[in-house]
Amino acid sequence: MNNGVFSSLSQSYFQASKNVYYYVSHSHWLLKPITFLLAIIFSFILLPVGLVFWVLIFLDHLGSTTDGIRKSIINSMDNHSWRISDSFMSFLFRPIALVLTAPFFILSLAIPKVSSDAMLNVAADELSEIISGAGAFKRLNGIIWNAANRLFVYVGNAPLLLKPIAAVIAIIYSLILIILGALFMLLIPLDWISQIIENIRQGVVRFVDTKKENIKYDGSAFLFTPTILVILSPLFLAAILIPKFATQIIDTDVS
């Protein structure tokens, strides 16, 4: 599992508490007594915040589990969708399996998704592309429409004597799938909300990661950044704890 946002933030705060001493070691010798005293104070206030985020790392694991469950359900539905036209048995039963699997995804939304993988090593443009990738409900809507299309692909390839009954079955199944697809289409706004939440989470992680590095080299950052990070930490926590009701579906499986 990649580092989640809580793991990343705890590491950043712990590292920030060390970086203040790095600045002291490179400061002018006349300033060392003052900077060393400040470093002790800054380290003292940064460590407890890092500890709070460290305690919450179990939410990273819960978030990873939630994503795994949701993606497994979506992959199962996608598999059923594409294989509908494989054989007559697939034509008969995979649409049913697809419809029966859909409620499990809805049930998976009850599992809180209050963490994400921290994507610090991804370039800004790549991160934007990842986060704006297809959301779960948009993906499910596409899977349903593909399934309806595959029904008629089978009808077109079916033996002549089987075409009439296959056509009737395809029409009945497709009507059910259209209703299901419409439901997922109505839920697509949850994808947009989840995308906003994901942007906020990654923004918080990257902000803290950048600021803790600045402490090492910049005097003003050394003086003000530790206090800023501590003051903002409740806001960071509140922002990250906003639950996501959807999942970004990415081919590279980065989120």
C-alpha cells in the first residue's frame, strides 16, 4: 500500500520537527543559541501534531480497503459486461449477475472513505489528470451501457433460429439495464464532489510537504512555518476527514 494522507502528514510533521535543528546547524554561530532555543520550542509543538496524524493512520488502511472493495466490484461488473456476447449462457446469466452485483457497490458507500494515497511523487500535471479521471459512477454508467450494447452484439451473431428469442431477451434485459444506468447517471455528481475532496486532500499533503522542506533553508520559514503548520493542523484534519462517496478509477491504479 502507498503512503496514505495521514501517514504522509505524520511523516511531514515529524520531519519538520527535525528540520528546525537542521536550520540551527547551518545558522551563523552568533545566532545558534537563539535558533536552538526556538528549535526546541518548535519541535515540542510539531511532534504532538505528527503524533495525532500517526494515530489516525488506521484510516489510511480503511481507505485502502474501501477502495479495494469498490474497485473489485467495478472490475467484476466490467468483466460481466464485456463477456455477455461470449456464449448463450453468458448472454442469459451475465446481465443478471451484473444487475445483482450493482447493489453491493451502493452498500460499499457505507464504508467511510476518509483517506487517499498521498501522491507526492507525481508531477502536478499528472496529478491533475489522475484526479480528473473517470469517477466510479461515470464508469459504472459506461459499463451498463456497454452491457446493453453487448446484448445486441450477441443477437447479431446468434444462429438464425435463436435470433427471435435472443432478441426478446435482449430487449427485456436492456430495459432493466437502462434503468440501472439511469440511476448511476443520477449519482455522477458524487464523482464531482469526490474529485473536489481529492484535490483538497492532495493540496494539504503537498502544502505541508513543501513547507517542512522550506524550514531547512529559509530563515523566515524557520521562524514562522512551524507555528503556521500547528495552527492550520485542525483545518487540515477537518478537510481530510470529509468522506468521499466515490472513487477515481485510474488505469495506472494510482489512487
